[in-house]
Amino acid sequence: MSMEQSMSRKGNCWDNSPTERFFRSLKHEQLNYEKFRTEEAARGVAIFCESLFWASQPKQAAKT
């Protein structure tokens, strides 16, 4: 898979905490416990987990 985690500056941990939490959950709770036959199967699970994660996040009001 070609996913890339974002990295923040040292000491600035809050700017990307939702993304870091997503990747941690994906690696430790999902991908480590399943054996995938193909990369497409793993990618499908990752996309599904991503959609669940972002659906659970509060929606930001649009600034006009």
C-alpha cells in the first residue's frame, strides 16, 4: 500500500492528531489482525475504515 502518514514539527502534536489517530487505529486494530490475499483487499478495508472515521468526525461549518 502506498499510504503516507503526515508528520508535524517537533512539539506541535495537535495539528494532525485526527490523522495520526486514524493511522494508529488502522494499523493496530484492523490491518494487524487480518491476512489479505491481495493489495486490493487491504486497500478496500483501509478505504472503508477511512470512510467510517471521517463520518464520525463533527462537520465544520463553512466560512462565508
